[in-house]
Amino acid sequence: MDARVSDLNWSLVQTFLAVAETGSLSAAARALGASQPTVGRQIRQIEEQTGLTLFQRQSRGLSLTPAGETLMKPARAMQVAMRDIALAAGGQSDRLEGTVRITASIFTALHHLPQIIARIREEAPGIAVELVPTDTSENLLFREADIAVRMYRTEQLDIITQHMGELQIGIFATRSYLDRVGMPETMDDLREMDLVGYDKNERIIRGMRDMGWPATRDWFATRCDMHPVYWELVRAGCGVGFAQVDVGQRDPEMVHLFPDIPIAGLPVWLAAHEGMRRTPRIRLVWDMLAEGLKPVLSGG
């Protein structure tokens, strides 16, 4: 084997995989937390060491050449090996210090986790917490996060999960909006009011249909898929919308309409890699997340 090839280090292979998966130097740089020039330099370096042209430029970015395709399988194998090393090393730490990386939806990270994390920092000052608010799924197997707070159950092997309960959902509008249009007396009255819904996400439409309403997208005069912005639209008085009951009831300007009407809640799960879950610092943060979320959940 060429010595230059045998000397390939993980950082170069990691960069190669990032560019292959994202299709561009800039996107790979964001994923790696590096600069675009650094990523470009590392790709040139791995091409020089292998003597291969790994990528070709296209109108929408970079694509793998046939030579690049042949490297994907061994590069993936190296990625798995590095993951296993990291998990094995991380799982051996028995001290309540180090970093714990938590991922959650943007809305959950904004409205539910800050107070819990403040308590973690107070009770375990040796633990640094990294919070990753994202509405995409971070991969626990590859240590993109240590603990995930999710609204669905993870089915991956080696990931352990715990169902925490349900976030109650309610119907809300501002007092100023209701003063302007009048208080609805029945659920059917809502159909004559301005409704705030999602754009491409059909969760609200499906939920309303489950309640017997033949809802369609054009029922909603204001639409937005990003949940924190959606909630701000409701709070601004755009109309009637749906929200987590705990969040809605914290705001004195919001009115909880028809609180006795049952609406399907959002399940909340904690998830972590099985090997890391046994690490004392991960276990402590897991337990404090579970305890901290209890007040806003039902049926756990």
C-alpha cells in the first residue's frame, strides 16, 4: 500500500464523508464546524494522498466520481470504528464532569429546557451542557448528541428510549383578538374565525380531521411550519391556533378556548445510546431531564 494512503487520518476521511453527504464544501463546513477553505484544503490533501479525483463539480455542487464512490464503503467502516471507540471511551468515565450534548426540537429547547439546564448546572457544576435546538434528527449513534428529547420513539438498534408522557395541546387566541371578533360559544364557531395553521406540515389538518372536521389547507388564513414562529403569529393576534397547554397558559394575554375538548397530545421520549446511558454524567442529566419535564407532561 502507498505510504501516503496508509497515513490517511480520520479528520480527512471525516471531511470526505461530509462533502459526499452534503454535496458542497460550504454545507460540509457547516456540518463540521470548520471553514470552507479548510474543507477545500483537506479534500485536495486526501486527493493528493490517494492519487484520485474524488469529486466533480456540477451545477448544484459536488458529486462523487467513480473513484470517490469506491472509497465510501471503507470510509463508512472507519466512521463506525471511530464511533465505537468514542462510545467505549465515553462509557468508561465514572466522574460527574465533562460535556453532555442534548438535542431537542427548537420549540422544546426554547420553552422547556432552559430552566432544567440551569438546575443541572447548579447541582452538577462539573458538567458542561451543549444544547442543540433542531427540528431534524441528530444521530445518537455517531455522537452528534448524547441525549435526545424527541416527539417520537427512536427505533435504531443500541438506542434506549423512555416514554416520558404527553404534552397536552389546546386551542388558544389572544384576548385582543377575541375582543375584536367575539368569544366563540361552540367549536363550530371557530370555522368562522381566522385560523393559524401549518404550511406544508399536515399535523394540524390530520388532527382536526380526527376530531371530525373536514379541514383543508385553505381553512387557515395564516400558515407557517416553524413552530416557534407559528406560536408568535398566534400571540400577535393573527387568529386562533394550537399550542402546548403549558406554554399557552403561561402567557396572561392568551385565552385557552374549550379546555374540556380532548385533543391528541404530543408524545415525549428521551433517547440515548445504550453504552453512554450508563455513564454517570449522562445518567444524571437524563434523570434531571425526566424530572424537570414531569410538570408539563401527563400520562407518563
